[in-house]
Amino acid sequence: MGEILVGIDLGGTNVKVGCFDSALKLIDKASAATEADMGPEAVVERIGRTTDNLLAINNLPVDSLAAAGIGAPGPARLDEGIIIASPNMPLFKNVPLRKMLSQRLHAPVVLENDANAACWGEFVLGAGKDINNMVFFTLGTGIGGGIITDDKLVHGSADNAAELGHIIIYPDGRKCACGQRGCVEAYASADSTARRAVEAIEAGAESSLKRVLDEKGRITSKDVYEHLAAGDELAKQITDGTAKALGLVCINMLHSTEPGRIVFAGGMIAAGDVLLNRIKDFFDEQIWSLKKETVEITFATLGEDAGIIGAAALAKKAKDERRM
Amino acid sequence: MGEILVGIDLGGTNVKVGCFDSALKLIDKASAATEADMGPEAVVERIGRTTDNLLAINNLPVDSLAAAGIGAPGPARLDEGIIIASPNMPLFKNVPLRKMLSQRLHAPVVLENDANAACWGEFVLGAGKDINNMVFFTLGTGIGGGIITDDKLVHGSADNAAELGHIIIYPDGRKCACGQRGCVEAYASADSTARRAVEAIEAGAESSLKRVLDEKGRITSKDVYEHLAAGDELAKQITDGTAKALGLVCINMLHSTEPGRIVFAGGMIAAGDVLLNRIKDFFDEQIWSLKKETVEITFATLGEDAGIIGAAALAKKAKDERRM
């Protein structure tokens, strides 16, 4: 048994694999199409081959692998290593992913929720490495979350804690894909941000984004931020809607687990300081005056590697604590 | 050093003291006026005398006291045992309460936030004794909270976690005493429930509560529930407003730390099943359809003793873990 750690970030479209030394230094990484429609066995085999290749091209023998961690989407029973279901991988129902992957890799595996794994990566080596209490949001197609209290991931009573995208901020508000109304995800995810822009244009709002919609038939959150930078008024209003929703959920999380830092990750943070500063503005405007709050609101620092780093770090932790 | 544990529940008006055997069985309890306007030294002396008397009338020698716990209101630095400030005790500013009390009682003392202490009491011996993850609300003048994850109280980055009354459920909504708008406390505390009834009557609503307001010059939440039981339509609307706010905050806490049980305590739970069932109704109506949730929403079972039980249990825990 060697000292190499592998971190895997399983997404509905792509799966990323990273190999790390025992100090969690990235040696190399690779990515492959998940091809989730081929079923769990095929996906596990693809992860296996990607890992084998990664070890081989770095001259690492197969038995150098000490342990692996995998972050996967959807509800799971983490202790049992089972994926219950996954919205973007319909064939993954009650899949014993940990056991399957452990047999394929000939190494112990730890299973974690994908947002939690990325949260742990940022906590250990990124935006949260110097604190003990953190809240983490990924702003992508949806909004994922992670909570760390006293240096530990909060898993909750059934491993589904930190579904922070589904905190309701506007009761009876916009319909969310989850069935609730007024979720923060229905306002502030990349998809919802773009959708609110489309709805406003379709309702007659003036905007330079109208040409994008006419030409491409769609608008992305990236379009919104590009037109914001160019001074478009609608893009500003849409961004403010996103930032207010995120400022509100920061307040609510502060009053819940009181993180020392709140970290935003995901594609949408490419918008940069213009988004971050507006989130802070709305936080400051709406927070209580009972006492001065010092929570820091920041962007993640590890980029797309947070998931593989976190998964590898969780494997290392489980191994160090002799839980695998 | 004996085996007796003392639990103290310090309020702005009264202070309650209970003495317990080493198995946390209540031996006897007493209550005294806090007289907070006499200052911290006088309050500590009153707690000391109340404790002395309680031990004496139960034939327990002074040196039978093993440890004491105290739950106190307002922001604190728990590790240092210091009360930073307390809204109802203006003279309590940066008071080293733990040290003062320890010197007076000649025993080690542990300091905790009052809502957290009551939460811990319910968790150890009350409504949460068979679970590992719990969220707790006290519905009184304001709304206090407590969060337990994996059998531990969540304290946050600066000992001010679980200020659950100040979770914003209606952005830009009713003004809260804390300076925010739309806090759950501004809708669903005993005071806010009564105030919403008064406002509705003053705005011209028909209600049997109008006579109460005319005769007494005020309405309490107790009045609202009595008139609800008698079939008053406004009392029903006001109760629904309280229940919807609490149902929303239950959803938000479920998506945060995912408790197995959510427990409501405080004077207002005297309203009984009519309130509890409406909270559950609104939770069921507004919760996502992504998966079936099994969180239980219940009332506390220890009544007014939760605070002294929790404080004594925290003293026992600190002693058992050799932290005092």
C-alpha cells in the first residue's frame, strides 16, 4: 500500500480525477465524460481507467494508491457508501458506489456529497484554511452548499444537510425545480439569473441583452455579467436581484451556524468583484444593528479543483483517523 | 468535593436554581428575583444565597456541590466565561460571571447562553433525548434558538450561533427590535403574535378580541389562543400568520443542519395542538417534493425546568470530560 491519494469529482457530464501525494499536493489530474446513461458499472470502469492512466503516465505503480475519495451529486447514505438517487444520472438508484469503486481501485474509498467535498477542499486548502466555522455555496446550474462547524462537515440526521439552495427567502415567490416557492436557487443560481433576464426582456424591458436573446435564442449568466460591465441597466437590476438573494441567505446562515467566513464558488463567481461587492452591500443593508458582525464574505480560491482536492482530503482524513 | 450538580437559569426578572444528583435527577429547586439593577456582584450574591438555602433545606452540606452550570441571556464569550452584554440587564457589561460565581459557590462553573442551556436540557432529558440532531426554538417575548449537530451544541465562530429568531423570512417585512426587517421573531414570538392582533383590530378587523383590547388596553398571545379556541376568525388568521412563519423557518433549518426533530418551547406552546398542527400544515404545504421528509416537529416536554436541567447537564458534561 502506497501513499498516493486520489480525489474524484463525479458530475452528470464530466468526472474529474486528481492524484495527490500524502501532503495533498496535486501530482496530476484528468477529466473524462461521465456517460452516466451507460449505467453505474460503466461509469465506475471509466473512473478506474482514468485513474489507472493517471498513475501510469506519472510513473506511479498501481499499488501506490493509498485511498480515494469521491464527491457525488444527489442524496446518499454516506456511512453505507450508497447513492440513493441523482437528478442528472437517472440510472443511479441505490448504487453501492463506494464498494464498487473500492473493488475497481483495490483501495479504500470514502463517499461524500459533491458540494460537501468541494466545501471541504476550500476549507482545508482554499478560502477557509485558517478558520474553524464556514458556510459554502456553489453558484452553478443550481445552488449547492456545505456547512462546517468546529472543523467538521455538518451531515445532519440523514446525510442531507446543507441543501442551502433550497432555503426559502421569498415565501410564495418564484417556483423552484424542487417544488418549493421562493428558494434562493430560484433567484440566484446561474440559471435563474439568466432566466430572470430573459423574462424581463420578454416582458418588454429595454436592454442590450435583447440582441443576445434574439441572436442566440438564449441568455447565460455570463452574458448578464458582460453586459453589466458594459453598463446595461437591466443587467444591473438582474445582478442586484441575485446579490440581494445571496445577501439574505448570508444573514440567515450567520444567525444559524455563525460561520467566520462565507465562501461562494461555482461558475458565476467569474463575474468578479462587481457581484461580490453587491452581495456585501445587501448584507450590510439588511443585517441587524444589535451588534457589529465581522463575518467575511469571499469567493473560493481553488476553482474547479476544489472537488478533487476535497475528495482526496476526505480520503486522507478517513485514513488518518483509521476509519477506512 | 461532593456529587451534587447545580443548574442556574438567569433571566432578566427571575433567576431559577435547581440542585440535582449525579444522575441529573432533580432534588429541589428555588426561584428568586434577579434584581439585575443592583449590578452583577449583588446578583451573584443572590444566586449564592439561593443555592446555599437550597442545599441547606435538603440537608446537603456546602461541600457536596460538585459543579454548577448557568444559562444567561445575551452575547457572551463562553470559553472565557464572560457576559458581553444583556438587553434586559444593562449593568451586565463584560462581566466575568463564571469566575465570580465559581468563587461564590466554591465550585467550578460552566457558562452557556440561556436558550442553548434550555436546548441542551430538552436534548438530554426531554423532547430530544433519543436523537442526535435537533433544532430548538423558544417562543417567548422574543424567539431564542439552539442547534445540536452530532450530539453537540453549535456555538459558531464567536459563541453567537443559533440566533434563530432573527432568520429573515419576509424580506422588507415587519421591523424587528434587532434592526432587521422580516425576522421570524417579528411575526411569531408571543409579543409579535399579540401585536399583530392589536394592529388588525386597530385597522378595523372584527373580532371578539376587540373587547379585551378595550377593557385591558392590551392583548396577550394567551388572549389570542383563548379566542381562537372560542372560534374567533381574526384569532385564527393571526395564529395562521404565526404558524406559517414557524413552518417556513422549520423548512429553512431542515435545509441547513437537517435536524431529526424540531422542538418548540416557551410560553406560547400552551396554545397546544391547534398551534402545533398549523405549523405542521404550513411545513407540509411549503416543503419541497424532491424527497419525502421525516423530520418531526414537536413541543418541548420539560416546561420551565429545561433551563436548570440543561445548565446542570452541561456542568456534568464539562466535569465528565475534565474540562473544569
